[in-house]
Amino acid sequence: MKTIAMVLFSMMFSFWPTQAEASPSTVNPRVRVHAGAVVSEGPNPTGFTLGVDSRASRFIYLDIGGFLNPFSTFDDLDLDNLRAPHLARHGMYILPGLRIPHRQPKAFSWDVTFRGGFGILWTSYVGTKINPSYGSRPLDADIMTAAGLDFGIRRGALGLRFAGRVLVATPHDYGEKTDPLFYAPQLSVEGLYQF
């Protein structure tokens, strides 16, 4: 009898009309498209970069993008004085970032964001090869981690973004037959458009 009373009591409150209240999100997504030039240790020091940066929460931003070094000028390289037998060519990344909170001036806005994430790094091996069947400049794709700092300044919808990061991967060394730790510092200057 006690169980039946509890079921009837529960059913009565399940049919009771309730009022739902919702409030709109106060966080603007702030989607920013950015593109520009990137400087890294590649066959040609200058390449291109492109990406989309969007706010995921009040202080967390997510940057999805990549860079491309399409120019192959291996003949002009001083191969004996390279830091590593690999050169960074191309990459794709997903870099979440933590924005430093600060008070924005009225005339323009600026942001500093610490980033860290992962992606894919394509490297060219430029060291000496034991086996000639590897090709003239083998191109490898490896999982990379990346960390860095972005500084953006914007007036209205347009602005500039300066980024510095370090890319870390373990590409194959065709001479030593090992997978050494490889890091490549990278700087970029980009224009951005926020919508």
C-alpha cells in the first residue's frame, strides 16, 4: 500500500506544469580568421599561414590552422651548419589557448594568449642518407606538439596578430636510423578579421 501511494504521489508531480526560464549566452563567439607570413627553419625561411580562432569560453580560445612552406631551395642551404638534419615544411595544428584577462581600452582592443596543443608536422630530411632509395629529400609526416604565445591588436573588425611558438616532433633520421627529438621555433605576422 505504501508503494502505491509513493507511485501516485510521484506521478502527480510529474504532470504538474512547470515553467522553464532560459537566458541567452552573454559570451560572443568572436570568430577570427587570420592569414599571413610565417618564418621557420625550412628550405625557404618564409612561408604562409592561415587559420581560424574562436572563443570557446570567457578565457579559452581555440585556434585551428596550418602553415605551408612551398618553396624548395635546398641548393642554397649550408647543410653543414644546420642545427638538425630536418627542416620544417608544412603543418596543421589545433591549439587551445588561455587568454590573459585585462581591461580593454575604448579605441582598440588587444589580447595575449598562451597556447599549447598538437598537430601534424611535415619535415624534409636534408642530412646524409645511407640508402639512396630514400629519395633526394624525403618528406615525413609526424605528430607534433606545439606551444607558444599570441599577441593580437584590433580596431573594429580588422587587426594584426603576432605569434611565436615552438614545434616539437620526432622525425626519422635516415642517416642514424633513429627518431631524434626535433624542435623548430616559428614566428608569424598575420592580418585578422573578426566577425
